Amino acid sequence: MSDEICAMTATELAARIRARALSCREVMAAHLDRIERVNPTVNAIVTCLPEQALAAAAAADEALAHGAAPAPAEAPLFGLPVAHKDLNETRGVRTTYGSPIFDDYVPAFDCLTVERLRRAGAIAVGKTNTPEFGAGSQTFNQVFGATRNPYDPSKTCGGSSGGAAVALACGMVPIADGSDLGGSLRNPAGFNNVVGFRTTPGRVPVWPDRAPFIPLSVDGPMARTVADVALMLSAMAGPDPRAPLALGEPGSCFAGPLERDLRGLRVAWSPDLGGLPVDPRVADVFAARRDDFAALGCAVEEAAPDFTGADEIFGTLRALRFELGYGELLDHHRDQLKDTVVWNIEVGRRLTGPDVGRAMRLQSELLARMRAFFSRYDALVLPVSQVPPFPVEQPYVTEINGARLANYLEWMRSCYWITVTLQPSIAVPAGFTPEGLPVGLQIVGRPRDELGVLQIAHAYEQATRFYERRPAL
């Protein structure tokens, strides 16, 4: 029964808990057992809270038994185990940011994402691994080591929400939070055959945030199905006065059914965003999915927006964020920072006012081109990552198809070019390479149209059902 519970979707588990068909303690015990058995192989959960989680589950069962549990609309995640990314401050729980500088840090507060998930009834089982300060789409750090891909433990799980994606793929939790600046929700979702949703900046408000007016980094939901991601988003979204760019719509607008007729939907199909190098194994898997959208009734046409300036926009604004967020650490703890973090901070310190102004002008021009492009199309579909999972010992990709890359970020342009458009984008399973490695497909929607993206992704997911192929662990 334990394995059966861990295979259920979050939506099904939530319904069974409410119907008293499963107790919160049964659900929690099953997932803690899975963590104990599987986590030593993959290193996804880096801080585990078994006693605390079981006590909270028992309290939830008592509330249900006495009619004191909050209504489903108020607590849609009631009784569900959740894991929090080790970048997210969690009250009373070790939070390291993947850095030896914060090896023993225990915050006295919850960040907004953790606060909302707790309020929605989810029960924390622990923290998931991340690269140092979330820098890079490969999950390893000096504190906890590397997280391994459950489909092939010799390969990376991606990042920076790599521990979250692996915990989901292995059935250790039904839902997990993550964050995304240059692909950190989408890349690990693609590498582990799960779903990660980068929403519009402000849809899921972020607090604390040292750079609230540079809207590149977002928090967001991860799960094994699109419906579960929507359920989680219904608890995470909505305004908050601590986040100045927060959008006003309540999270409840994502709580309804996702069924939608896609006939006539105009899909821009882009294998390489107009010329990015893409590994042939990824290209082959992606090409096979075009017929799936056609079978759903979509009008599919190969097209891509003009992404002129996207590299400069992302590189400049990311470096600015890194200097704002971690510059003081460089001054006092340089020897404890990994080289790519040092490089990114130093790039930020060399920026001038005109550099930042040029990036903002380029982004304004890109946003105008995207609006024009999406007046012709309802969605843009492209690969999540330009390569499949690579060896876990390799810090980052240095070339694709013989094309040398300039820094540790460039292999993720298929994600970070989308980041700077500020448009919602979801990663969903697309199939597997001949070696059995997962490949993800990215669906980009119109500005602020999270519901539309979820509906398209749900229809595609139900037609293809790749999410049902679990790792052999």
C-alpha cells in the first residue's frame, strides 16, 4: 500500500484525505518510508523532518475527525507532504542556500512561499538540494554534494530545483516548490520527467527579495502532473503587500477544471528558437511531438520570435541581481564561494548605468516584438533544454554540436531567452532518448495567461501520458 500511495497524484491524495479514505498519517508514513529507501541513492532530500512531519499529520487527522479542518477552498493542500527548496527560508529548519557560509543557518521565519503552502495545509517533510545560491542548472554544492538523476544516477538531474524534481520523480513527495531565474523550474522538470511551471513575475509573489524591481526570478510549483501543478498554484498565487509587483488575481482562479478543446489553437513550433544549437537526441524527441499537437486539432506552424538582445538582457540583469544579492558575501567570504558565483557577482560590479539602461531598452523592444508575435499565435512550443542530462561530475555544458559556449549559462538559452520575455512557460514530459533519458517540452503562453498554458499543457499531457513512466529506482 505504501508504494501505491506514493504513486498517486496530489489531486487524488487530497481528495482521499478529505473523504477519510486515507489518513494524513498513512500518507506521510508512506512518503517518509520512500525517502528512507530511495533518497540515499539520489540525494534529493538534504534535510528530513520525520518526527515533525508525523506529528503534524497526526494533528491534521485530529482536526478532520473533529470537524475542525479548514475548508478545501482555504486549504487545498491539506495533509499533503511537501518539500521546500533549500533556497526557501523555513522557520526553525536548517536552510543553507547550498552554501558553506550558511551551513548552520536556521531562520526564525518562513519565506512567503513556505508560509502560503503551510497555510494551505501542506506538511513539510524537509528541504531539497540546490546548487549554491541556485546558480547553474546542475545541482551540486559543497554542503550536501550532488543530486543524481533517478533515470540514470550517473547523470545530472539539472537545476537549480534539482532536488525537488528528483524527489517528485521518485515518489518521495507529491508536490514541491522551486524557483526559476534562467530555467531552474523548467530544466530539472525536463530532465526528470515531471512538470515545472515558471509563471509571470508577480503571479506567485516572492518575499524576501533584495531585488524586487528586477523581475527575473520567480517561485513556482512542481509536481508530476499538470493538474497537480495547478492545484499547488491555487495556493501559491495571489497578491501580497510585501511584494510590490504582485499581481492582483486570487489563486482560486487556477482551482477549476483544466479541460479545453484545442481545435483551432495556433501553435508556433520552434525546434531551436531560430538557430540555437540543439543536441540531435533532443531534436529527435521534440520533432516527434509535433503530430501530437496536430492530433489535438491545433494549427501548427514552424515559427519563432525575434530574440535579438536576449543574451545581453539576461546577462546584464542577472549579474545586477547577483551583485545586489551576494556582493557583501564576496567581500567577506570570497574563498567560500564557487567560481561561477564569484564571476557573476564581478560581472555585476563592472556594470555601468548605461549598461543597465541599454539592457532595459533592449528588453522593452523584445517585449513589443513578443506582443506582436502572440497576436498571431496562441502558444510557442520549444524544447526545454538544448541537451539531455549529462554526467553528474560535469559542472556545466561547454559545447553543443561542436559550438563552444562562452560561460556556464549559455547552454540554457532555450530557457533564459523565455525568462526575459516575462511570459508564463511550463515544462512537461516529451519522451525519452534512446538511452532512456527524459526530454522536456516547453509551452510558452501569452502574457499573464497562466490558465491558458495550464489548459494546453493538460490536454497535451493527457494525450501523451509520458508522466506515467517512472524511474526504476
